[in-house]
Amino acid sequence: MRYITQESETLYRGKAFDVRRDLVLLPDGKTTSVDIVVHPGAVTLIPINSDGKLLFVRQYRHAVGRMLLELPAGTLDAGEKPEDCALREIREETGMSASRLEKVGEFFLVPGYSTEYMYIYLASGLQSAPLPGDEDEFITVEAVDLARIPELISKGDLRDAKSLAALFLAKPYLE
């Protein structure tokens, strides 16, 4: 089956992503327009401290109008390697550096309308090494016992998709 982009137009250029509209020729010969969020990609970290606790961040997410508990994450800068982004983001969001990074998986976040590709890293060998965070982020760090993760999920306290997918991918590494 072939889908052919006949036209492409950028509708919006933003700080974190762009929005593009494609005119696509479908396999049956019809055409349709598809709006796409064009994103540079991102990383999610699963930081595990020397006590065996996972470091989460709690921050306000305006799109959903509430504070969310999430694994630390961040967007790739132009031309940045995922590993470099991971090492930067863990310092910005948790104040810790990681002496070891191990990629545990990668995935498309929402392929129905976005190009965002997520790289997941287990981060260990943590040491204090803070970097200034983004000016618009007000984050608190929470250390969570691994045994509490199923409870947080079942109670709806952890409902961020990237965090849930990352924890699923990291499960064999955390057992």
C-alpha cells in the first residue's frame, strides 16, 4: 500500500514543535489532508538512586490543567544526540548526573498525528550535579520505591503515557 504526499505546508512554527498539513494520495486513489505535529524527538529517563528508588518529577502541565507525576524527560535540541540530551535533562530536572546510561527502548509517542520519537534510558550511578532548569518549569523531585509503582498506576497517580511505557520497557532491568 502506497501513501504519497502530494503537498506539504507548515501551518505553525512553535517553540517545541511545528504543525504541518500534508495532502496525501491514498492507496484507493482518493486524497485527504493530514495535520501532523512535527517534533524533534525526546528522551525519558528512569533514574535509580543508590537506595534503589526511582526519581520522578512532579510538575504542572497546563494542557491538562494539573500537576502530574512523571519520569524526567526532555526534548532533543537541533542536532543533539539522544544520549547527550539524556545526560543534560537528568541534571536539569533532578539535579543529578548519571555515570551510567543504558538504553532500554524507544518508540513513537503518538504516531497518529506526531513525528515525536522517544528514547528511554535507565540512569544509575547518580551524583549531585545540578544544571539550571527551564525558566518556565517548576519541578519537585520525588524518590519512589519500586514496589510502590503498581499502586501509583492503579490509583491513577501515575498516568503519563511516556512514563508508563518507559516503566514497562525497563521492567526486566529493574527486577
